[in-house]
Amino acid sequence: MASRLGQNDSQPGALLYLGDGHALQGDGELNGNALETSMSVDFTVDVIPDKRISGPRIETADAVISMGLMGSLDVRCSAWLLSTGFPK
């Protein structure tokens, strides 16, 4: 399965951390219920100067998945749509 993760980083010298794999999870991380598991991943990191997105997102072959904490899913989706220039 190939996915692309987009994440803004404006901190010089920032580090990347991979971890906290979940085999199962309840209603998000907020309720604290998840079955932790190990991970084995291959990845590359590309730094794209001057590219900004509204928040972290994952792109797969058939979906764009928005992530992040905000007041509600409606607020997060609205922020993402505005960042894409939608509607035109």
C-alpha cells in the first residue's frame, strides 16, 4: 500500500518521528482506547520548499484524507476545502 503524507514544517532543524502504530482504535485517539502494535515501514522524505498546506493530510491512490484536531469535522473540512481553492 503506497500513501503520501503531507505535513507543514516551518521549524529549522525539525525532526521526524514515526511510531504509535494502532492495530485497532475506537473513536479516535482522544478517548484513549487503542491496541498498540509494532510497525515495519519503508519511507522516503522529500522537502518541498515554499509549499504550504492547511494541515496534515494523507493521499492514497483513490482518496485524500485530512487529519488534525479542530473544533469539529465541519470546521476541519471547511479549512481543507479553502486551502485547495475550492470552490473556484
